[in-house]
Amino acid sequence: MKILDRYILTSYLKTFISVFLILMLIFVLQTIWLYIKELAGKDLDLGVVFKFLFYMMPKLIPLVLPLTILLASIMVFGNFAENYEFAAMKSTGISLQRAMSGLSVFIVILGFTTFLFSNNVIPWAEYNSYNLRKNIAKLKPAMLLAKGQFNPVGNYNIKFTDKSGERGQYLHDVIIHIKARDGKTNATTIKAKNGELVGKESSNVLKLILFDGNYYNDILPKKSAARKKKPFAKSTFEKYIINIDLSKLNDVDIDEKSYSDKYNMLNLSGLDKAIDSLSVKHQTDYESFASTLYQRSNINTLAKKLFSGKENDTEQEEVKLIVQDSLYSSDILELFETKSKLQIVNIALNSFNSTNQIISSKEATTKAFKSNYKRHIISFHEKLALGFACVILFFVGAPLGALIRKGGIGLPMVIAILLFLTYHFIGIFATNSAKNGNFSPILASWFSTLVMLPLGVFLTRRATADRSLFDIGNILEPIKKVFKIKEKESIDYNFLSSYKNEELIDVINRYEILGHDENTRFEALKVLEKRTISISELRENGLSINTDFDTSKTIAKNYREHSIFANTLFWIGTVLMVLFFVFRNNKLPSLASASIELSISMLLLYGIYYVKSMLNMSKFYKHIKRKPPHLVFLILGFPFYMIAFFFLNVKIKEDLKLNCLDSLK
């Protein structure tokens, strides 16, 4: 390893380790805050708390490591640029790629190590942390009674609307369900206006005193007919005490590990097997469901009714041929008597209702199954994408640091956090869309990484070419032209309006002799056009201008007309689309329907005139032999035409001006 590579690697590792430890500490503290409710009031040993944090730390790596690489790269390379170390390297013929080459090898190795870590260590940590959380949740459930929901405590389900007191010991509007001996049904219900929890939090007995309530107890008669009446016994009390034994609930083995089938507890081989098993199960369920629907459809019974309405075999065969003929379009019931019609309709209606209920119940389970299946696919590809994300984020951060030429904590940290949040939220939105929608789960796992890839290529190319991050002039100049913002030192051409036509023609033909620039020629020509003097008339009066400019001007005029019409249609279609949502939310279906139909019509017409204007633009630039606007800008301009319209018109106007100056002889 050369001295330069060793120096860059050493500088990077110092920053990398420092940033990694700081970020890990921040995320661990955030984890404690997030799970404090699960840990508090459980009388846990300090060792159990540390074990919990130890199991949670590997799960933080997918968040901490990419942010660390991004921030460390910006800080280190920004520091090199700020201290003119890159300038010294370039003076000796060392390019940015050469300076990054040694560190790039380290990042690739780190990315592969990250993949191994996510494939082996993170599933192990998820397995242990999930089981530990489940075991901790069984400890001291009385300390976690939440209002507004049923809280299971042994054989009791306790619900209350609110609690008060210094320790939250006073409960209001209490409802308690006590399970029967089978552990499933609720045999007893107690309702009370108020209640009080008495005893210490460390006690194994939960003492609950209820005031002013009723006690409902189900009665199970021996006769089945009497059971259908669901009899119960009711009693009223002013004070009722319940002692709930928590000794069995608190006797929990913290190290028990009974959960092992979650998708994020599996490595690649386990996920691959699980995905195959889920695919086979889905196919089996699909075939079983199809068979169930066929059997519930009563198609055989319906067929018997169809054919039994005919007396002999010949008539039955005729009916079979008619039913089986896909071209038969008449009402098939007309082939049968009234009695048979009623029987057939009743069978079909019952079959339809039964099938509809089965499909409705199956829809929810199928949706949950598909979501679980997609989660397995996402987890599989996220393990692969994490290593690539580390490499790509390095090639985003390193050139970005060289471009902004600022090291330290301030600006690099702000930029790194913004980029990481963009990367992270894109990933979250993509995975959520894949879990709950129709977005591809494979693409969702790679989406944020793929978004960062072109940014890394763009930044690396600009840093290699030693160019600034953005050419501000190229961005501000079109904006100034759109809003007609003039520079302080710009020339005012209002003096031309006082010239006579002959003097203006003389300015155009002899601008150099008269001490004017080329822009003065164009402004003089504009003044003449405002006076409604055509180009042909100016030629007769001595103006020397090429006839090609007439064609350019005509094409530009056609473009302007089509673009104005397209912009108008775009605005009308967009406004009508907004009105559609307004009318729909305000339950005005007729207006909403009319709005969406008109909106679609306007937007379709907009698309036609947008294409026409683009064809005019292509013809214009082909005629003047100049480079047209970039294709990416034209594609992005289609959905954002309200912005692109102004910039494209300014572009056409400027290029027409240049063509005019070239045409003047």
C-alpha cells in the first residue's frame, strides 16, 4: 500500500469509527426511549436490560452504517478539499479517481461484510430480541393496564375508560370479563362505575376493589332449547373485591425462545425455502378454493334441473347443445315451464349468495397472505441491497465532499442527513407500497439504492472534471429571462422608438459604423415590426435579411400558438381534476362525474397539442441547425407544463433572435 492510500484510509477510518460510535449511541438512546414502556415497571435485572440492548443493536446497522459512510465520506473529502490537499494531489498528476481507488477497495470489502452481517447476525438478533420482548411482556401485566382497551390479566379481561390518582390507581367505568373453565368463553361479566387498585407494584397479588356495579353470570341449562335463550343471573353490589394471583404470570423464563418463524429472523436460504413454501401453499389454497366454489355453486343440481324439465332423452340432448353453445344469446329460461323456471332461479340465487359470502371472507385472508409473502421477498432482497447501498452512498458522499470543499461537522452533517433522509424515506414509501399495494416487492427493496445511483454517477463525473456542484448561471439565467429581470448594467433600447423607419434600417445595416452592437440590430427590427411593417416591405426599403428567417419565424409562430393552446387545455384539465375530488368529497356525484369526464377530455386534447408543439419545435431547430432542449426536460415538462411552458417559450424566443442576427447580411 502506498503512502497516499494509507494516509487517506487512516483519515477515513478515524472519522468513520468516531461517527459510527456517535450515531450508534444516538440510535441506542432512541431505542431505549421507544421501548421504555416495555421495560419500565417490570423489576428487570440490569443484565436483562443490557441483553435487550445487545440484541437490538445489530438491527440498527441498516440505519447507522449507510449514514456513517455518507457522513464520513463528505467530512473526509470535504476536509481534503478545504485544506487544498486535493490541489496538491492534482499538481502531482493524481486524479480524484486515483485518490479514491484505495478507499474504494475498503468500501467494497465493507459492503460484502455488511451483506454477511445482515444475512447472519441481524436474523439472529431479531430472533433473540423478539423472543425476549415477548417474555418481558408477560412480566407484571398489572403495571401496564391501558385505558380504553381490554387488558388480559390471567383469566380476566379488564377495561376502563380512564384512570386517575398519583399512581393511576383509580379506575372509572370498569368492565371485566372472566373466562370460563375452557379458557375461551366469557362466563362472567362485571360492570362497575369506579374501581381502585390496591397493593404494591412488586406484589404477586393484584387487588381490585370495585364500587357500585353489577355482576352478570351466565347459566348453562342442560336442555339445548333452554340454552338458546341464553339465561343469566344478575346481582348488584356496592363494593366487590377481586384478588388476582399473578405468581404464575410472573414466573416467566426470560431465555425461552419459542418464536422462530418470522420473515426477518431468516437468512437467505431460510427465506428462499419460506418463499417456495408460501408459493406452493398459495397454489394449493387457490386450487382448494376453486374446488370449494365449484361445489358450492350447485352446478350439478342446476344442470339436473335444466335437463329434468324435458320429458325424453332427445329433448334433454337439445337443451344440452343449446346450453353448451357459446353463441346462444336468447333467454335460456324461456325453454322451460314456469315451475322449472322458479326452481332454477332459486338454486342460482342461493348459489350466488353463498359464493359471494365465501369470496368476501376469503378476500381478507388472501390479502394478509399476499402481504406476508411480499414481506419475505422484501426481506430477501433488502439483505442484498444493503451492501450495494453502502458502496453507492460512498460514491455519493466522497465526490460531494470534494465539490462543497467543506469539512468538519456543520455543513457536511446537514447535507448528509438530508441525503440520508431522502434515501431512507424513499425506501420506506417503496416498501410500504409493495406490502399494501401493487408495487413490485423486488423493485421496492432496491428502489432507494437505484435512486441514489445516478446521483453518485453525476457527482463523481462533476468532481472528476473539477467542476462546481451546480452551474448557478445556467439555472438563474432562464429564470431571469422568464420574469424579465434586467441586469443593473443592461442597455436600455427605448431610444430606438424615436427613430424614423429609414434610421432604424440604417442602424440594422450599418450598426458597426454607427457604434452599436448586434442586440441593437434586433431591437431595431422589433420596433419596425411593432409599426406593422412586414419583412418583405423592409427588404424593398433596403433591409438585407435572408429569406430563411421568414420560415423560422413562421415555424416559431406555429409553435407559440400550439403551446399556448396546450397550456390552456392543461390548466383547464388540472382545475377540473381538482374539482372532481372536491365534488366527490362533498358527495356531489353528478358534478364529480361531469368534472372527471371533462378533465380527461381536456387532458387528452392537451396531449395532442403538446405533441404538435414538440413537432413544431423539432422542425424549428432542424431548420435553424441548432441544438434543441434536452429530451429529459421535454419528458419532465409534460406533467409540469405550467412551468415548462415559460422556459420553452423563452428558449424559442432567444434562438429565434440568434437566427435573425445570423440572417441579417
